Amino acid sequence: MLLTSGGVKNSSLHKALVELLGKPISEASALCVPTAAHAQANAPMHVYRFVTGYWQNGMCELGWKTLGVLELTAMPSIPREKWIKDLQETDVLLVNGGDPLYLNYWMVESGVAELLPTLNNLTYVGLSAGSMIMAPKIGQDFVKWRPPVGDDKTLGLVDFSLFPHLGNPSLPDNNINTARDWAEKLNNPAYAIDDETAIQVVDGKVEIISEGTWERLR
């Protein structure tokens, strides 16, 4: 996994991605998941800009050999055999930001969450919410859209929680003091990372890749 805050934004993150893939990006296939953006205001614009690479966040516009869209909300109504091969054969899953609990809900409902631990050749790249859902929980501070179960639990494929966009001037509440207060309410390890940082997880080993600012909070 390469769990980013703002995408593959710099040369260090780009290098880490290529190493995880084991081949150049131009030789790798990718599927992008825009689902989390549907629960945001101006959702059609956010989805379009992610898929087209308009924001240049180091996801869809990197020059993949092939690029497809995997829309989680559609998948429960489609026979599994129609999409499972595409997921099993892709090199990388690019998972957009937006509302983390909405994304988590559809990861489970679609069946992708169940499959992720079995996809040994897949590189998972998350952006913001796409990274946060790998945690055991996101923390109540990030709860907006509420799932039927009503809590902040997420997939738990890593043992730490993630506070993204640290110090982003467009998000003044995402400061280190807020992050520390958020972490105090959790009962698991937690990190705050800025948009120039990612957390790489390979076979359970956690490594920080950064040209910016980050902090281990607990």
C-alpha cells in the first residue's frame, strides 16, 4: 500500500510507487475508484477532475499503460464475474478522496474489501479518504456521512489511523493541534501527514516516505 494524503505529489513518492509496482508506470495497468467523491458537494466535478487527472495529484494522469474506472456503487448490481477478473489482473488500484465512511461502506458492499487481502500482486494507492479507510477507525472528527451501523470503524487492513492534509492552507482545521486532539480519542497508533508525505506498508512493515511534514501521534 502507498497511503497518501494528496496523491503522488513528488519524486520520492513517485519512486516509491514505481518500486512497489516493480516496473515502470508506462507498463502498468490501473483502475481508479472515484466513489468517495460522490458524498461531497459538487460531486460530479470532483469525480470528473479525479478521473481525468485535472488536479494533477499524481494518480490518474501518471501515464499508465491502461486506465479504467471501477465504480463501487454499481458493482452490487452487476454479476461478480463481470468485474472480478479486471480487479484481479490490474497492477494498481487508485482510490480517490472524499467521504471516508461512504467509501468504506461501498468497499464492503461491492465485495472489493473482502478481496483486497487476497490480491497479492496489487498495489493499493490511496488519496486522503482512500488511505484513511485502511485503518481500524477514522475517528469521530472525520465522520460526516453516516453508515447504517453509525460508527467510525473502517477496514482495519493496517493497525494505525491517518490524519491527512496536515498544514494544508485550504483546510485550516487540519493543523497539528487538532491532529493531536483527534489522536487522543483513539486507542490505536496514529499518524498525521501532509500532502507531500505517504505511509508505505509492505508485508506489514510501515515506512514513511516524505518530502514534507508528518508526526507519529501515538
